[in-house]
Amino acid sequence: MAKGEETRQFIIEKAAPIFNTKGIAATSMSDIMEATKLSKGSMYVHFENKEVLACAAVDHNMKMLSNKLQSALGESKTARQALFSYIDFFSNPTHPPVIGGCPLLNFGTEADDTNPIVREKVNSAIKQGQLLLSGIIEKGITDKEFKPNFNASEFATAMFAMLEGGHLMARVSGNNDKMEIVSKTLKNLIEQNSI
């Protein structure tokens, strides 16, 4: 990796948790300069403006989340285990896998009316998450783990929404009691659709 690319990556890695914690609007280039110990001139050599850096930070946060999730799912031997691993991965929002909490929830909530580029990045990641879940369920149906009438697409949407909602409730309240209810409910629904 060239020196310029290394510096650019360094800036993204330092900026990503700040944007995910404070939000795009509330994060200033001064915040990033303080975290990186780089001058304003150095920052602008690598990023035209804060919006360009914010988009790179959004991508970085979502990639980190995806990589950690894939690693957790990689240990699953069955579709049922994979769904349970997915739930468990998101079951502790007060200690999230990415600093600042779920980037989909954080950036999606902030960008829905203000930043069409970030909104589309989040929307694409949500669709990928739902496809991942429905694919796991469809494999489980094929492998005769789940009942043939288990609606993969509908359950994937409900599961995704319930986990994100539980995440929001846990982060706002500062405890995981609501997420524990969400996790238990989802696991019960999976069991009800298991053979």
C-alpha cells in the first residue's frame, strides 16, 4: 500500500467510530484532526470535504460490521444455528460489535431525509442483510431443517426489523432487557418453524 493510501486508510479508521458515535452532522473536521493528529491541509489532501470522508467512514463501519457478522456466522453448521448466531451477534447493543452501535441504524436514521448518498448505502446494506437471512432460511427449508411453509422473505424482514428496533430500545434505555425479549421471541419463532 502506498504512503498516501496508508494515510487515507488511517484517517478513515480513526474517523469511522467518531462518525458512528456522534453522527455525520455533529462530527467536525476538527474532531477528526484531533483523533488523527493530522493538520487540516493533510486531511484535505486525502478528502475533498467532510461529506466525502463521512461516506468513506460509513462504508468502513458497515464493512467492519459485515466482516464480524460473517465471522460469527461462519462457525454455524446448520441454518438454525446460523439464525441463532445472527441473533446472538446483535443481542448486546450496550456493547455493540462496532464502536458507537449499529451503523445501519445510526446512519440510516440520520440520513433518511438529509443525505441521499448515505441513505442509499444503508438501504443497500439492509437489503443485503435481508437477503442473507432469507437465504439461510431457504437453505434450511431445502435441508429439511425448517417447515416448507416457513416464509423466508417475510421472516427475514421481521427479524431484521425486530433486531434493529431492539437495538434502538437498548441503546436509548442503556440496558438490554428489551433486546433479550426480542431475541427470545425470534428464537421461539424459529423453533416453531423447525422440523
